[in-house]
Amino acid sequence: MWTATRGASVTDQPTRTVTKSEDEWRQELTPEEFAVLRRAGTERPYTGEYWDTHTTGVYQCRACGAELFRSDTKFDSHCGWPSFYAPLAEDRVRYIHDRTLGMERIEVRCATCDSHLGHVFEGEGYDTPTDQRYCMNSVSMRLVPDGDDDGSAPARG
Ligand SMILES: [Zn+2]
């Protein structure tokens, strides 16, 4: 329906932000995706799709498609979740202090749609350039292998 207020109170909101209602997210996501992305849940270790994946490509946010991580920063942390030592770019993620479970942790969310991705840990002694571990949920991401960005079958030799 046309409304008289249209155009009168429009503010210049950032165009790249994705905002959806809980109902919209529920319709678009599977129950498992919803529980993690929108309820800050955690998938069980060693059960996710990507914890042991070495495919070259880009990991996108499963909720909004924003590119979050590249496979070249993924490393074998043996913790049961896909782990990266740095995001694709710092502005792709946002950080929130999380004091649940009696621990001081840093939650990592998608900067575009504010969906929960996982946590970042520091100073654990992993042999990586940053000594950080972005401990992500597989269900929060979708891997797009290199050369497969148009949705066609990947060319594999
Ligand atoms: Zn997102």
C-alpha cells in the first residue's frame, strides 16, 4: 500500500546492512542455521561441514552471502570447527564481548547482517601469522570454491 509518509522520513541508512525480522530469517534458514546464526548457538565439534575442509575458495555468510574468510587463512586447529587466523577483511566482521558460560570471550558476527559466526581466541600458541583463532561454525558459512562463483559445476581434474 502507498503511504503518505514515503520519502518524508527516509534517513540515509548504510546500504550494505541486511536487516530482516525473526520471521523472515526463520523462513530463509534451516532450523540448524537459525539456531546458530540468529540464536548464537554452537554446532557440535567434528560434525560441521567444513572443519576438515582444505578446498580453495571463499567462505560466505550463509545468511546474507557476504564474503567473510578465504581458504588461505584457514588452518588445522584440530578443535573440531573451521578455524581461520584472520578474516578476509576487518570490516567483514564485528566483535562483541561475550561473558556467557562464565568465560570472557569475543563473539564474532557478520558485519553485514549481524548473524552469529563463532568466537575468536588469541594467544593459544598456534603457528599462524596472527596467533588468533577465528573458531567458526560450519553452518554459519557457505564455501564457494574458486572458479565456481557462477553456480556451475566446479572444474576438477
Ligand atoms: Zn551475514
